[in-house]
Amino acid sequence: MEERIKLTRDNTHIMDSYLIRGKEEMRSFLTAVREQCDPDMAVAVRSINSLICEWRSHNLFYYLHVFRSRTKDVDLERQQSWWRELFCRVVSFFYFW
């Protein structure tokens, strides 16, 4: 798992995140990362549901061939603006894996 993820205080970068498709698989992945990292890291601060919504929105765009070079990985930042959170929640609704 370590080779696919870069953790910092302000960001969690997951390389080739599109390979993990299902909501429960994402939840398991994020939970495992949280168990191994400092509680002040970005992945530990936001709610799991918020992180999954952002991840699912990236995956949706990837599978729709929208900005594939940018949406093949996901950056889960520590703080997300309210409008971006809303956007991700709406977009992730249309992701059916």
C-alpha cells in the first residue's frame, strides 16, 4: 500500500486511485491508511464519507475520459471548500460502482 500513497499533513495523494472502484473497497483502504498514520495527517482529519465522495468523483471523471491524466490519481486535501465538497457529493452520486 505504501508505494501507492503519499501522506502529508495537508494532503493524501493516492496514485492510480481509479483501480479501486467500490465504495467499501475505498472505505477499507482509507481505514487501513488511517490506522498507520499520525492523527494529524490529512486523511485522518476529514470524515471517511467526505473522502470517499471526492474519490468517487475523481473516478467518475476518469471513467468518462475527462482529464484522465489528472483524474487517475486523487489528492484528498486536509481542508475542502464548501462548494467543492458540495460538488463532489453531487457528482459522486452518479458514480455507480
